[in-house]
Amino acid sequence: MKYAIVKDSIVTNMVEWDGVSDFPVDGELIQADKSAWIGGEYNGSFVARPVEPDVRTYDQKRKGEYPSLDELIVALWEGVVEERMASVTRLEAERQAVKARHPKV
């Protein structure tokens, strides 16, 4: 099981322990839950880690989600040369969904 080593109400380390064998520790061993993290606070229960705000710009967020250049080239080829617009339509729907998730501000 996972345990937190707590000293002065702060989690100083996380360890695996069977809960029975001798385990020398500088602090108190407390069974960890999903809120436990090194550096976190313990005041009878673990205080969850604060959520860090996403400070990337909208274009940085979009870049990782847009279809790849390979997908774009294939879709354009199919649309222009082969006159099959389904790929172009699907790709544009994906692009618009990314833009909706990460609008310009």
C-alpha cells in the first residue's frame, strides 16, 4: 500500500509499505489517498494539489490538436484531384472543433 510520511503537517515523502513490518521513519506514516502528494498538507486528511492554470496562448493550444500536415495533404489531394470532398469536410470539421475548444481571446 502507498503511505505518506508526514512531519509537521507536511507530506515529506511517499512510500510503499505493507503496513506491518518495521519501517523506520522521521515523521508519521499515514495511508495515502489520491489527494496525497509530496509537499502537500495533511490536517487529518490530505489537501489536494491545486490545479495549475494553463497559461499557453490559444495558438499553442491549437497547434497540438490540429490535424497533421500529412492529413491535410491527403485530404486536399482527395478533394481536388480525386473529387472526393468527404476527407476535406471531415478535416475542416476537426479544425473547427479545435478552434471552438481554444478560441482567440
